[in-house]
Amino acid sequence: METSSNPGLRDITRKAVRTRIAEVAIDLFAQQGFDAVTVEQIAAEVGISARSFHRYFPAKEDAVIGDLVPWGEFVRDAFAARPADEPVWDSLRASFEALLAQPNRDEQRSKRTMRVLTSAASLRARNLEKHLLWASLLTPLVQERLAGDLAVLRAQTLVQASLACFDVALTTWAEPDETMDAVELLRQSFATLAPRNPA
């Protein structure tokens, strides 16, 4: 009997199918180019119909981007758990580091996904949606930690800058010849913009 604390078989199966579709899609995008690959091609490669594809992903961009909400919530919760007296910029960096430290990451596939993500205008637009979503989750918490005038503006600036550092670090990490790991690149990116008077 299933318990409420465990995912049901249907949920497990659905997640496995989503993962398989995404893997096939990203491989095709990497080989042929995102704009050249159709939903019908992806579906045929997986062995499902195009209609079934759309049950799992509304559009082919979603097969690359995935579900943005859980990871944004993870970063938000990681930030909320940081010490209240820690500089905000350090807390933001540590929160993104915690995300990169999550297990079960296939490094080569993750790099391929990042390269695909930056290869098409529609995907870059969806990545901007990620920025906006994650910013909406992080900014209120950052604002609470800031004293003085213009707290909202300063919070928005810090959060947007942190997201830019995260994206630059991952884009650099995804380059075929890059040897530094993602966490070290993230630290270097954040260090470049580290405020002289930490908030």
C-alpha cells in the first residue's frame, strides 16, 4: 500500500518518462540545432506520439528548461537558512553553491544542456523567465536583510546580479575546454562583483 510520504508509482513513472524525453530532446538539439528539431522528431525517437509529448512538456523549450519552480524554491530556502548576520552577497553565493552541490548530476549531460540552452533565442527568452521567477522568490528575503534607504532597489540589484553571476559561471563551465568546476567558477564570478562594503 502506498503511503502519503512516498511518491506513487504513477508519479515515478511520469518523472521517468519526462526524464527520457528530455534526454532524447537535448541530444537531438545538440546534434542538429534546436530550431531544426521538431516535436514530431523527438516523439518518434522516444516512441511516443507528438500528442503524448505535449502531455509532458507544453513546448519543446520546456524539455530543455524543465520545471523552474522547485530549483528556485531550493535557492530561496537555502538563502533563508543562512545566518542573519552574514553579508547578503555571501548568502546569495552560498545558496547557489548549495544548488550546484545537489547529487545525481550527470556532468557531461548538464554541460550539453547548458550549451543547448544558450543556442536559441526562444531558449534564452525562457531562461529570462527563470531569472524573473527566481528573483521574485529571492528579493523579498534579501530586502528583509537590508537596512537603510532604497532597500527594494538594492535588493533587486543584488538578486539580479547574483543570477547573472550564476548564469555566467554555468555558461563558462559548459564550454568544452573548460577545466574548472562549476562551484569554483561561481565563486570567481561572485568575487568579481563582491561589494566593498558588504550589505
